[in-house]
Amino acid sequence: MFVIGNFLFGLAKILNIALTIYMWIIIAQAVLSWVNPDPFNPIVRIINQITEPVLSRVRRYLPTVFGGIDFSPIIVLLAVIFLQAFLVQSLMQMASMM
């Protein structure tokens, strides 16, 4: 059983790191949206390709009556923080019980 516990612990650590990296990419995309970057810059294109699928889904359900302010990065950041607090911690607790 300790092998399954170690596997779950490793999975939780990798998931935590991936969610943290995605959170920083979302923050970078939000900051880039303030400064009007060059759309042909490869870094800007990669950040947009990574974040737009998730942000566009959130934008579909958010009203746009807030004076043009995009709240979708905030919603996605809150979802990432929730996943870190709930899913990652649950996996770590399951791993420690095995």
C-alpha cells in the first residue's frame, strides 16, 4: 500500500506545481493585457495559446457590464487556488493515510 501512497503524494506534488505555473501564466497574461504587447512576439503568443481556452470559457458566462473590465483572470485564479486547496490537499491526505 505504501507504493500507492507514494504515487498519490507524487501526483499531488506535480499537480500543485502545474497549478502554480498556470497561475503565474494567468497573472502574466493579465499584466500583458494592460500594456498592449506585440502580438507577433513568440512569448506573447504562447501565453495567449495557453490561457485563452480557459479564459474564453469563463468569459462566456460573465456579464460584460462592468465598464470593459475583464474579470475572467480573477475567476480562473480563484479556481486554481480552490483546486490547490481542495484537490491537492485531498490527494496528500489520502497518500498519508496509506
